[in-house]
Amino acid sequence: MALTSIDFAQEIRRRGAVGVHSVTFRDNRSTLWSLTQGGAVLNVHRAYRNAPPDVLDAFVVLVTQGGVRSAASRRAADHVREWPPVLEAMKETRRRHAQGSRVLGRPRACCGTKAQQAYVRALFRYFNETRFAGSLPDDIPLRLSRRMKSALGHMRPAGDGNAGRFVAEIALNIDLLLPGNAAERIDTLLHEMAHAADYLESGHRGHGSSWRRWAQIVGCRPTTLYDRPVRFRKDRRAIVERVPPLPEPLQAL
């Protein structure tokens, strides 16, 4: 029998997650779970209405630790993410997308090499686990663009309240891979990932209070401007081939 939000909250409180005041089932078909309002509200994918005891226990670990903060919570996050019914729900979502239930338009070209794309993906996965508690979908499209002039990046939202929200892409200016841009490269990626988290959670798209809260949580500057200069190509026709070195903890991602 499917759990109601009240049933779900009572079950995890009975198991030790006493800090949770309420549980919300969401149908955005992207984020599997998240903690909001200082950990008092647990938002979970609607497929978890049928969660068995072991999955409920895993959510208790995540809630009591405030997200993915230890080896135990990482195992719990893997357990809820790999639960077969929720995997099937995500497959069904992708099937509907492929049939055209959502119109994205033509995919935008990525100017990055395979090595550059792998580098950006490794950064995304690392920060998703360490700053966002693994709450962002791992398969958000990432793109490098040589056409951006003054812009450093963007998050392209898609979907709606009926079809479900999702992130069409996160794009970064290829010039961020140039030497001397390391701090801005990381800050820009976190900035756009914060936009993705804010949009998937609340539907907000701008730099309002909900986005600034995410920015403060994940450690990027909660502003739209940069106080340090970014190095750009002098010749806009030049091709950027540089792949910045990855720190050792990220090389296996």
C-alpha cells in the first residue's frame, strides 16, 4: 500500500529522523530527493511512496546526517538512488521525452574536445556529491561554448509544472579553461549548478533569495557580477584545446 506524505514522515521519524517535520512527494522527474527548510522538510520522488523498510532506513541516514556527509550517508544515497522502482520511473520519463512529450528544440553543439568534456563532467560529479549532496541528476547535459563573449555560463531550464521540470543544459564559456581562470571556472560551474538546483526544487529561474541560499550553501559568490577579471581569447577565432589538470581526488570520476 502506498504511503501518504504523512505516513512517510511518521515512518522515518519513528526510525530516528526526528528533525523532519513533513515530507513532500514531487513529480518533477529529475531530483530524487532533497532537504529544505534547514532539514525540516524532506522532498522525495513520488516513486518512493512505495518505499520498503530498507529504503526508508536509508532516508533516515540521509536526514539525520543532513545530506551526504560521510561514508554511511554516501551508501544510503546510493541505496535510494539505485532502488529499482525509482530507476524504472526515470526510464519511463526518458521514454516519454524521446517520444516528444517535451520539446527541447535542436541540441546545441559543444565546442569542447572529448577530454575537455570529460574534465567538466568530472568537476560536475565531484561538486554534485560534495556540495549538493548528490541531489542533481547525474546526466544533466554539459556544454562548452566558444560563442559566449562576456557571459561565463548559463543554465537552460525546461519543462513545466505539468510535464515536470528538468535542466536542458549547463553551458560554460570555453575561455574558462584558459590558464589563470581556475577560480572563475569553479565559481561559474557552482553558480550554474545552484541555478539548476534552485529551478528543480522551486521552479525559480533568477538570482532571487532561493538561488542566493543555494549559492551560500555550495560556496559560490551569491552575486551576478565578478570582482576579478577573466582571461578571454584575444582572437575570437582561436581554438581552445587546453584541458586543466584535475586534482587527484577527481581523477577517478
